[in-house]
Amino acid sequence: MKRIISLVSASLVCVSCATVKTVNPKNNQVDIIHRGHKSYCESIPRVYSGTSYSFCLLNSEPSQTVNTGSTLNRVPLVAIDAVFSVAADTVVLPYTVVTQAKHGNIKVN
């Protein structure tokens, strides 16, 4: 039971963080940096932007060591966040489709 509670608590802390960051970004720009390494992505679409953000987080400058960031039972939190971002992105889909048509892609870095 404690394991389930800790898993639910951890998922609630990071639930769709990427979607929250990208639904309405300031100045039509987001910074995607993982452990000091910038992403190679130049822009991300507003539709499913949280999921795109998570994948761009993994597409960053190379590191000398393997560095997946924080993990939960050896699963990177980025992967867990990506799953929740798909669900959250689907919920905000009507809004993001309209803003994509009006404003275009979100600039990165």
C-alpha cells in the first residue's frame, strides 16, 4: 500500500509538468535545458506541446556520462511525465489547435 501511495504522490508532483510549461508560454518561447545541456530542438508545435517538450528534453547536447536525470524505480521521470503529458495534451487539444493556427510553433531556447 505504501508503494502505491508513493507512486501516486510522485506522479501527482510531476503530472504533465511539460504540458503546463508549454500551453501558454511567455513571449512564445520555452527553454528546454536538461542538466545544463540545451536541446537541439528549434521549435515545437503547440498541439501536443508537452509531449514534444519531453522528447526535446531527451534530444539535447551529449554528456560525458549517462545522465537520465531523476528516476523512479529506474524509470526516468521524463518518461513518466511524457505519458501524463499525452493525456493532458489531449484534454487541452481544442485550445492548442486554435492557438497553433493563430500563433504557430513555440520557439525553443
